[in-house]
Amino acid sequence: MTIHKAGFLLLLKIFIGLILINLLSFYLIDNPKIVYTILGITAVMYILIVNFFRFPNRVIIQDDNTILAPADGKIVVIEETEEPEYFKDRRLQVSIFMNIFNVHINWFPVNGIIKYFKYHPGNFAAAYLPKSSTENERTTIVIECNNGKTILMRQIAGAMAKRIVSYAPVGGTARQDQHAGFIKFGSRVDLFLPIGTRIEVQLGQKTRGSQTVIGTFQ
């Protein structure tokens, strides 16, 4: 299993911490059952954390007229709404909620040029709540697609997510086979698409980042 670069340093720190915990339990606790129980619990914890940072090998077919899912997860919002930060007009919002068991890599959903990026500090409420889109810690990425359309992608931290990593410099190139970022430990990604976009997913549907077709431009 390949590990994403966003997890290298954190996994090393956690590994050292768990080693220290087990060494202390070995020297301070006389009961072998308790020592082995601690060893088992810490080993399972570490395996789960390593799994969170897994980097799946996926075949990605690029298409300038197609919007691919930016993340693994579940569709929790499909609606027409006002986008107040950049477009300041009506857009189609599609939101994907990522639980702690999902791959947390974010892919660019379209091919184009990054026209706008902004980081917003904020709260860490549950990412499935509607208010998380405007109140939680988040980033906003606007991409002008190769076909002339423009979309907005928002990475949103959740109740457990404490860091958003983004690879979206203004003026840089967005490609559907490249990573847009990584959100650590539970989160959400919103897409704001042009009115008239043909949506290909349904509420409650599970998505695979870079694989599931969210919609097509009309």
C-alpha cells in the first residue's frame, strides 16, 4: 500500500509516540496481559491511521466536458443555491461528505487554470451540516476550465479534521489526474457548478475520487 506524502511526518510522530507508550507499559506494568492488551490496541490504532493516508492507484480518464468527483465519500447536497464568495450568483451545489474511513485525497474535478485561491480560518463543526460550508475552516479554489466554464471547489474541515492541505497555486494548472489537496480526519468537499450543468449523481450515492462522474457541461 502506498502512503500519501501528507501523512509521512504525522505517521512518524505517531509511531514514535506509540513505541514510547509500549516501552513505558513494559517497564512500569507487572501484568503481562495488560501490557499485551496495550500493545494490541496501539497496533490496531496505528494500522487504522496508516489506512487513512492510503494512496490508491487509479486509472483516470481526462475529459474537458466532464466533472469528476474530487473525493471519495457520499453525496449529501444537490441543490441550486447562492455562492456568496466568488461568483455572487446562483450555482448548482454538489457536496461530498468524507468519513474517517474514506481515502482523503482530493483530486481536481476538471482540467483548466486556477484563477483564485483563498484559505478561511473557521470552526470545526460536523462537516455534513449546511453551515460548515460557510463557517468551518475551509479553502476556496476557482478553476477556469479548458472549455471556458468556471467552477468553484471548496475543501471544508470537519469535526475531526484539523488541517487542510492544498496544492492549488493561482495561475497553476488543474488536471483531473492530479491531487488538489488532502484533508486530515473527516471532512467535506463542495462543488459550485454553472446552472445548466447536467448532474449525473443522486443524493446518498457513494463516490470515488477521480472516477465517479459528477456531471457534464452543457
